[in-house]
Amino acid sequence: MPETPTETHVRRAEKGVDGEHPMYGWSVKDGPQRAVPHALLALVTEQQATNAHLDRIAAALAKPAAEAPAPEPKRRLWLPTRRTV
């Protein structure tokens, strides 16, 4: 199964933290600095997927609510009725 973009960015960030170049794998001194953009991109892509999932849930919940009839207000029996004289 192919990697998702999030998995790709996480793998690259892990390589950078280990001291390797995030994309090419050779040793670099500034690996953690090179890993930060990949970690940030992983967070962003995961957040976008979460937001899309929550939007689908909200749409699924809004559809039945829009189709339901509006409830009629109940008469408040504890309030005195208005008298016309």
C-alpha cells in the first residue's frame, strides 16, 4: 500500500532527527533543522484530513436536522392568559 503524504513527511522528519538528510539519507549536521519543515507539513496534512472528516460529519448531521419539521411552541400553562375587556 502506498504511503500517504502524512506518512511520507513523518518518515522524512524522523530521518532528519536521526541526523540524516530527510529526503536523500546521507549524514548531515543540521538534520533536526531540516526535519522541522517535514514535521510541520505532516501536522498540516493530518489537520486538513481531520477537518475534511469533521466537515463530512457536520454535513451528515445537518441534513436530517434541516428536513425535520419545526416544533410547535408549547402553551405555557403557568402564565396567565391575557384578558380583553
